[in-house]
Amino acid sequence: MSAPPLPKRKVPFVEAIRERTLANGARFLVLENHFNPTVAISGSLNAGGLYAPPDRRLIASFTAGELAKGTARRTKLEIAEELESRGASLSFSAGSGDPVGVDVGAASLSRDVEILLDVLAEVLLTPAFPEEELEKERMRLVGVVREQQDQTSARAFEAVSRKIYPPNHPFHRRTAEERIAAIESLRRDELQRFYDERYGAGTLLLVVVGDVESGKILDGLERRLGGWRSGPPREIPRPPAVAPAPGEETIVMPDKASADVILAQPAGLERASPDYLPCVLANSALGQSSLTSRLGVRVRDTEGLTYGIHSGFSATHLGGPYAVSLTVKPESRDAAVAATLQEIQRFRKEGMTTKELDDEKTSHVGRFKVDLASNGGIAHAVDSAVYYGLGVAYLDEYPSLVEAVSKEDADACFAKRVDPDRFTIVSAGSFGGPGGSSVTESAVSSEGGSHSQTSPVP
């Protein structure tokens, strides 16, 4: 009788991924996954708003968004037809949530990967920034900004970012009037200049995952992008640390059935920090979910004071705010803010329970594994690990890193980053009749004496 076959060994990411760094600085990683005939690409360039003039940060998002709207050889419609006729996609974006990077995303059937790479390289190397497409985007974004001014959540977020961060800070959010004026005055030559100054192979990272031959893909990427200029170095300038700005503000908006409240404070938590996992696990127990977290159970379920509540850290290459956001009836605002502050203070004082920590560890590792069930999820995970300097091995080590977080670590890291006394609170909605009202001192008094709520950066 023959022996049963040995179980297949799971190949670690560090062994399965092939990597190549070119002389111009471009970095490529490829993982073969032959379970379905598709390919996904995730990547980045250091060309976000951090590198644009403080009063013109929108140049970064405009430049990224206009890349695929025409090249020296093809129009936007010709590029779209080339991709969409094959069910392929290609996107570039730069948002305020991550001031450093431009996100690159692409997908296709594996049989069309060479065409996808051709278009990707063409768009990166020879964008035309056609004036007619820029004008369409100007009009669209002006409409978006004006529409947001009727949304309580957008108004609260914009105001809290202005109260915490100074005008030259990448997390500062300018007024609607300022943004509309900047959009309308944006010129094509500004986009071209920013592209010439910030785009280059030196900060380019591309991760390809799917039904491909890694050697062929690496050779093809080098052939297409090996002659691109290096561009600027990878250095990331850090803005000065921002002091908390405790206080409160009410934005009166007529005829709103619900109101939004944001409590926020600068947390300074970067993605690569050793504090990241302990802080995220702690916050998950406190406020990540409106249904199962402590804030959700108390403020939403037990006291019935909010339609939804959640909290989170903004942590990229730069440490952003910690924020809690609530949607409430205007008449419930004061009680909801008071209950929120009391629950945060209690959590900070007592910390997580052992069961909460165990549950959050199981949840985080489970979500991590689910995310790795698709080529797109794998590509994004590898891209993020390399982009933040954690390395490919981080993906192999992630479950054990989560498991190694102790209750003492989670409690201490969270308490170091979040203090109810440092909250800035901004409310937006219909309060107290036509004139509105401010949050009262008695309404926000709590064990911690904090006066504000934060919401995760969108």
C-alpha cells in the first residue's frame, strides 16, 4: 500500500513573488496565480498633493485624473475603446486621504495583458492633458463641490480639518469658495509642469498578479518603462507636528432632518509605526462598527441617540487625525456627544477586555485572508506592504504580528494617541431654530471633559 501524498506546502509570498528594480528606480513585483485567467495591477507613484503648492494641492488630483484622457498618440475615446472592448480597466487617482501617493489600478483577462501594459506605459509616458477634457473636469468638480455644501457630513468634515490643520498642511481642507476658485483658474500648463516635475520611474511601483509568466511580464515592463526618466527621489517631506485644537463649532444648515457631528484630533499615527496594529485593534473594539463596537452598542443601540457612529485613524505615510463621526437627530446631538465622550474616556481608562482583543484579532486575520482571495486583493496587499516600507514578508508575518499584540500594548498605544480632552467638535445641521445654537457646556461635559468628535478622513 503506497503512502498518502504529502500535503502541498503553502509557498510564502517572499518565495512566490519575483521582483526587479531597474536602473531608473522603477520597481516591479509579479506573482503568478493560475487559478483563473485574469490579471490585476496595483501600484503607486509619489506625486500626491503633498508635492503641490499648498494653495494649489488640487493640481495633484487633476494631473492623476487626466492622465488617461488622451496621449500624444490617442484620444480618451480611443484609449477607452481599446480597454473596454476587452473588459479591461485602467485608473489613476490622487486623493486627500493619502497626500503622498498616486494610486494606479488596472485589470484585464490574462490573454490581454500585453495590450493592458502597452496602454499603461503609453499613458504614463506620453499624457497630452487635452484642454477640452480639462474643461469638462473643471465643470464636473465645481458641481461636486457645490453639491457637497448641502451635505452635513461634508460640511462638518471640511470645518474640522480647518480647525485642526493650518492652511499649508496637506490635511487642511480649504473652503468651498476657495476650492471652486482654484478649480476654475487651473490651467493645462500647471498640470504639464507638475507632471514634468513629479512623475518618473524613481518612485514608480507596480505589482502584477494573475495568470501570467513572471519573467515575461518583468521583461515587458522593463522594455516599456526602462527608458523613462528617473524623476524626483523617494524622500517624503514630513510637515511639522500639529498641536490639538480643542474647541467646538456649529454649522447651521436649514431644513435638515439629521445632523452630522465629527470629533477629531491629530493622532500622528503612521502606517509603518509599531503602534499601528495595537491602535487599530483597540479602535476596532471601540468604534469601527456601528453594530458591534462599544460606541455603537451604547450610543446607537442602548441609548438610541444616533443613526450610526464609527471611529478610526487616518494612517498613511503621514499621520493624520483620529476621528469619530455620528449622524443624529438635531435634538439628540448634545446627549449623543456626551455619551460618546464618556464611552471613549471609559475605554481609555479601562482598556479592552481579553475577549474583545481575541475577537478583534480573529476578525482582522479573517478579513486579511478574505482580501487575498482575488488577484486584485493580492495585488493591493503586496502594493501596500511595499509602498509603506513594510516589505513583502509582512504579508507572511501578518497573522502572527496580530496575534502578538497584547492587551497592554493595545491599551497603551491607544491611550497615547487618543485623549478626549483634545477633541475638536464640529456639528452641521439644523439646530435651535433659524439662528442655530452651539454645543452647550453641560451637554459635552464628561469624565474626560472633551468637547469634540472625529470622523475618519474619507
